[in-house]
Amino acid sequence: MAAKIKKGDTVVVLRGKEKGKTGEVIKVLREKNRVVVKDVNLVKKHLKEIPNVREGGIYEFEAPIHISNVMLICPKCGKPTRVGFRIVQEGDTLRKYRYCKKCNENIDLVAEKVKKERVKR
């Protein structure tokens, strides 16, 4: 499945105790369908000291959120939106773009491929 949300995107949380908060995606965990959003879903973990490795104490960090519970904020119109993909042929190159379904503007280039001609034998 294509990546509708990527590292560096600004997203808004749709569900859970952090509903309505916005933040930047720090990490995408594709195999678990989760994202880590900066300053959202902060949890505390009590860790024991390991000599010469780390100090013991209470550490606070961002926990992953399921990818279905966040929505991309379009950089062009500034609204939460669904994401689509558009393939455009320009000359002999094919370009795949992510686009905003609200304002119908391209967000960014996902992939580019040069089309090769087939030779008949």
C-alpha cells in the first residue's frame, strides 16, 4: 500500500485522548500501521539504571498512534484532508503525485519513472 502519510507531514489527531491536537510526524512504523507524532500521546516509562549505559528514572516519550487516527493537513489549503494519488505523463516520464482531495492541489512528488519504448522483433 502506498504511503499516504510520511515523515515530516503535519497531521491532526482524530480519535483518542489527544483528539484535536496537531503535530509533525517523527516516524512512520509501516509494518505496524502506526505513526509517532511530535508532542502528542506522551507517556512515561519507569526505567531501571543500567551501569555505564543509562541512568534510571522516569522517561517521557511519544508513543505511536494508529495511522487511521490521524489525518494529513494540506500544506496548500491548511485543512485536514484525505490523500489521493495522481499519475501524470509529461513527455516520456511518468510522475506520481500525492494530492489533496479538498483543494485538488498536488502535495508532493512520490515517484518518477522514465518510460522505455519497446522494440518489436
